[in-house]
Amino acid sequence: MAERYGTEHIEIEVAPRLGELVPDLLRAFDEPAGDSGAIPSLLLSREVRRHVKVALTGTGGDEILGGYGRYQGALLAEWFRRIPRPLRERVIAPLVRAIPEPGGGERRVDWLKRFVESAGLPAAQRYMGLVMRAGQPLRRDLWLPELAQEIDFGATDETAVFAFDEPGPTGSLLARMAQQDLQSYLPDAILASADRTGMAASLELRVPFVDRPLVELCARIPASWKIRGF
């Protein structure tokens, strides 16, 4: 790419000491946050700031062009659901649950388990099952019992899919998932994280992929053009 467009290519190698980064991330966010991507984002922003004051990012590209693995997973579930239910629930699901979790941070086994568990659910709940790594029982266990009794965990789940059906019943499954991400995950997690980590390094980030005319144009592109099989 650098040769084609005549740009200067710089490779960045990092060996982060996470313990040293925690205080900096706490100061940057000033609130609880669960985006692990903030760690490489902060390290990258610091390195980029050594060369430029303003940088373009690809944030938003996954949402408008179908780049997330969960989009493909939800569409593949449509095919998986054609397998007879007894075979899915009594044979495939137990086998997948028995696969041990790897210890090196690999997420494929976790993704596979969530895929199988959520494949038989309605579309909105299937999307939520692929997005949320912690179901209600685990999230409930994070609270003291007396506090957990006061929390409506069902309402919390509804918040995770509040915009899912906005494109209407005629909207494609991909369009509905992207709509939800555009209104929640993108602004509340990705953009917020990038803005905080960038400014923590005194780097201003620009996000051309969330330019409104481009977002509206991509929303009119058929889902079959964005994701084809694998």
C-alpha cells in the first residue's frame, strides 16, 4: 500500500506493560469501561503522535460495510438452524460445550459456544448472544445479592437491542444488526474509547467512515454485496 500510494510506511512494535497503563487509562476514561481495545489504542496513539498531530482512522467501517465476525455468525446461523433441532440440541450443543477453553486468550472456542447457544433464538436475541459474552446469570453474580434484587436484568438486555428492529420487518438481518451497532456500540464504546485514548496522547482523530452521506450510501448497499458466505 505504501509503495502504491507513495506514503511513508512505519511499523510499530509494542510490548505493553499493562500494569503501568492502568493509571493512564483511568485518567483518560474517568468512568468504568470494558473496551479492551483501549490498550492498543492508547499505545498506537502515543506512537502516532510522535509523527503527526491529526490522524484518520477506520472506525465505523465494520458497521457500515459488514465487517464484524458476529454479522457473519448471525447469517451462518440461518443455515445452521436448518439442521433438525434434536440433532442441534442433543448432539452438537453438548459436544461444543465440552470443548475446553484455551488459556492463551484465543476467542474462537468462546465464539463457537455462543454461536451454538444462540443459533436457535429469535434474531434480536441471537444478535445479543453473539455480542454479549456474559449472560444474565454471570452478570447477576457480579453484584451483591441485595443489590441484584433491585436490578431489572431484562431491561438491561432490552437496552442492548433497542434499535435492532428500526429498519422494520422488511430490513435484512445484516441491516438490523448494523443499525443497532451504529446507535449503541459505535458511539458508546468504539468512538468514546478512540476519542479518550487519542486525546490522552494529544492526538486528534478523524473518522471519515461515519460521515453521514457515506453511512447513508452504504445503508443502501444490499447485504449480499457486503457478506458472501465466508
